Amino acid sequence: MLLTIDAGNTHTVLGLFDGEEIVEHWRISTDARRTADELAVLLQGLMSMHPLLGEELGDGIEGIAICSTVPSVLHELREVTRRYYGDVPAVLVEPGIKTGVPVLTDNPKEVGADRVINAAAAVDLYGGPAIVVDFGTATTFDAVSARGEYVGGVIAPGIEISVDALGVKGAQLRKIEVVRPRSVIGKNTVEAMQAGIVYGFAGQVDGVVHRMKRELAEDPDEVTVIATGGLAPMVLGESSAIDEHEPWLTLIGLRLVYERNVSRL
């Protein structure tokens, strides 16, 4: 099986692939203080629960694909593959790795690995042109051309960042659970904040996507809009711009990149 690891700023998502099918997945907090040894123990604890894997660390794992937006975490994950999975082919997404996606920005090296990986998966699943909306620590909008090129994007504060900011900066506000309220017009402070987050972000998505479509393609209707990320379900039912929801888009992209590179290892 292939183990895929997407380490973001807030959460790390892990997935097990049996061929092209994802058969198990986990979501844990990203902690830049964790050492390689701690990560190895955590991985062993998670994977030992899966019936298709052995009790020993590495049993049943035939390959590993990793991307991270946190350099210190990527460093420790590299050490995990070296110390605990030394005989297993591992692909870490970094400069020199073949993604199949030309990056047409002013400085390609500053584009997050997860965004390029998402573009690769979007092209494979839906073709181009496409826009990927990833609801993570930041809400990112990534544009992919009809030829499968990453042409740029938009970065906005994420849902959890916005909730935290309201709780910190508002004297009479507090951190709330992000769920869909009973109505747009809130009857109390909590519902008013929930409405502002859910419907505000839905409006943001619709507005940004509408403008991106006009720049990306002569016929905006040809552009497929794909939502991913842990907080995407909060907005899906309220946004008219989203065509597809693929929660494992980054993991699928990691599988594709692994397949493109493993023969070169």
C-alpha cells in the first residue's frame, strides 16, 4: 500500500491507497515541535489499527509520498522515512520532483507544494481549465489552464483564522463552533457570528471564482471548480460556484506524483 502524508499548517492528513482507491485516512494536528521519533510512534499507533497492515512499523507499506507547507515538519518526516522506512521508496515533494504541472508564476519556488499537488489531481480527475478552492488554514484559490498549467491564484484568511480573530479582537465576542445557523439573520451573537462566517465565506468564494473564471477562460462555463479541505463542507451548500467536492484531492495528487517519480528513484 501507498502511504500519503499532507502536512499543513494546522492539520496533517494521512491516507492509505490500495492501488487507486483510498482505503483509510486519518487527520491529526500539525505540531512543528514533534520529532521524527514521536512521529514514528504516532504513525505506528494509527496504522496498527488497520487490518491490512502488520503490527510492526512499515509492514504492508510499499511506498510513501509526502508534501508539507511547514519546513520543520518536512525535515522530521524526511528523517522518519530514512530511519523507520529505509527500504521503502519515498517521494517528498520539493524542487526537482516531477509533478507534471508547469508552474507559470513569477517565482515558482514560492508556490506551496500542496497547491501544485492539488492542480495535478484536478487535471487528472476533471481536466482543465479548473479552479481549486482549498479550505484550510488559509482559503486558497488556484487556477489551472486548459493545458494543465498552474497559472496563479488567490490567498485569503481561512475560516478558523477569521473565527479566532473575531474572538480575540471583539471585546464582547468569543470563539464559536462553526456550524450553519438557523437563518442568515442571527437571533443572538453566536448565530450572528456563524452567519457571518458561513455566508460571508460562501459569498467570498462566489465572488472570487466569478472573477477568476473571466480571466482564466474565454468561456467561463468551461471552468470546473473543485472544493477541498477540511472546512469545505461548511460552505458547499451555500456556494453556487462550486461544481465538485473532492475531500482527498491532495492525497490523490500525492499518489499521482509518487507514480510519476518512483521509477526514477
